[in-house]
Amino acid sequence: MYTETELVLVGKRENNKKRNYLVINPLQGKHIPVRPGKALELFDVLAGIVKEAYDGERLLIIGFAETATAIGAQAAIRSGAGYIHTTREVILQEDYIYFSEAHSHAAEQKLVRGDMDRAVETADRIIFIEDEVTTGNTILNIVGKMEERYGRKMQFSVASILNGMTREHMRIYEEKGIPCHYILKTNHQDYGRIAQQYRENGCYEKCDISACYEVDELRVTGWMDARRMTDSRAYLKSCEALWKSVETAFHFVEGERVLVVGTEEFMYPALFVAKAIEDRGCTVRCHSTTRSPIAVSQDTGYPLRTRYELRSMYDPERTTYIYDIDSYDRVFIITDAHGGEEAGKNSLINALKKRNSEIHLIRWC
């Protein structure tokens, strides 16, 4: 199994009075570039725990945005479950079930109400998937909202890569009959002190939103949006079709260095394609843009050195980030942002261009 050294690095949140630290998992494929096979292997360990615990039950799996969207997808695919992830995006003409993530920089989370209304009718159990659970308060919030809305006692479980809950928090879950599954138990007691000792002396790059480099753009049809209720088996097939389109359009040479970049909540398809490229004998890394404003530092032992400030591919008024870009033979941005977001596209390409010359943009739409 995994150790804390493998799965936990402590970062420093920027201007967050609720919690000064952020647990950064170097195998998650979010903030730190990772070999995609290593990320999906980790996710599959948690998926196996879920499948073994609830084999034979009709499961609805909910992944938490941003960081657990790919973890949740892998768990749902392994179990053949229904899947949806929470979102902070606007889905036109839909109503939502709202809840909050108290310590986050972007606290509002929501689920599409109509999708949930239909899904709970056929599910024996709802499993919430997280990268880490610290207090469990966010999940208790949404459990309360669901029980209030649906007017009955429902079966819930939680599965996470990391679990930092205290005995007191675990006892609350035990009293409510909500099992908690995890890969690694962590103790957050010293994380705040560790974060505080680092200087914020890294490199901060604010990327140009107006200058536009010409890049090849490939549009691939067959998009499935996991912000909406999806059949995980159909979702897997759609990701396979996405890869086939990419494989047809581009020739991959064994040994070349490739970076695949996902965008915000859109993580699993990018990781899936990155793993397929890796299987062709390429040296591949994958990570994604994020809303998380993390301080960067040159101090020894700190996980992030350079931060690139971007505009979102989904909302030109929103600031997003990407960290520690390296040099590669080719870079592929894979997104489900459908277009019209010049500021977001320009800023991400300009960030990547600081270290890379060949960049391709793939839109799944």
C-alpha cells in the first residue's frame, strides 16, 4: 500500500484565513505533473476498495470537484455505477442542490437537482468520493440536504485517498451509520506549522490574455459531461472513442516527451488519453489547471516552484492557475470548454509557450 511520503506534500494556501495549508498529492495529476499510469493506479486501488465493500449493490458515486472528479470516475467505472461529480460551473436551464465546502477558496458546490431526483430512485447507496477528508463536514452538509429533500433515510458511504479525520469526527460518522473507506490515514496536526515555515519566494508569472499564438485545434465529438448523471460504462466507452480520435490525428513516437493538460474539473478524460499515449512508449506527464491559489517557494522541500496565473477556459472573469511547467516535445491541452473563451485559451497557451514550442488544443464537444 502507499505511505505518507508517497501521497502527502504540504503546500501553503494563499490568503486563506480558514486553513493556511493544502495537502498536495503528487500522484493525483492535479497540481504536480504525474505519470498518468501512476495516477490511475492509485485511483484504482480506492476503486477496488469500494467495489469489494459494496459488490452487488446499486451504487451512485459522486465525485467532488475539482480534485476528485477523476478519482470518482475511476471508482464508478470499476463498479459499473452511475456517476456524477459536483460542479461550480453554471449549467444552463438547470436547478441545483447547493452545499458548501467551508475551508475552500471556492466554497460553493452543487449538483444538478433533476439528475439527482432521478438517480436516487434506483440507487441502494450513494458513495461520496474525495481526494482527502479532514473533518467530513462538507459531506455531512450534503447528506443533510439530501435527507431533507428526499424525506427518507438513505444509505451513504465515503471513500477517499486520504483520511485526516479525528476520532471525534469519525465517531459522528459511526453514529450516523456512514462508513468511511480510505487508502491512508493522516494526521493534520502539524501541517499548518509546516506550511507556515515556507517563504513565498517562488516564481509568479501572470500570463498574457491578449497575445495569441496559433496552435493546431482538433474538435472531437461524442462528449459526455460528468457534471450530469452518466452511466460509467458509457463514459468509459466515450473516453476510448476520444482517444481513438486523438490517435488517428497524431502519430506518437516511442520515447518522445509528452505533456497532457486537463482543465479544472475536466480531469479524467485528460488522464485517460495521457495513459493511452504512455502505453505507446512515450514519456508522459499529466496535470491540470486549477482554481487553487497556492503559494510557491524556492525553499528546500516545498512541492511547487512556479505559478502561472491564467484566466479560466470556462469563465473569462475567473482566475485559474497551473504550476511547474516543464519542457516537452509536444503538449496537448484537452478540454471540454467549447470555445469563445479567448482570454482563457490565450493565457494557458502563453504559459505553456514559455517552455514549449509545439502545442495542440483538443476540444471534446
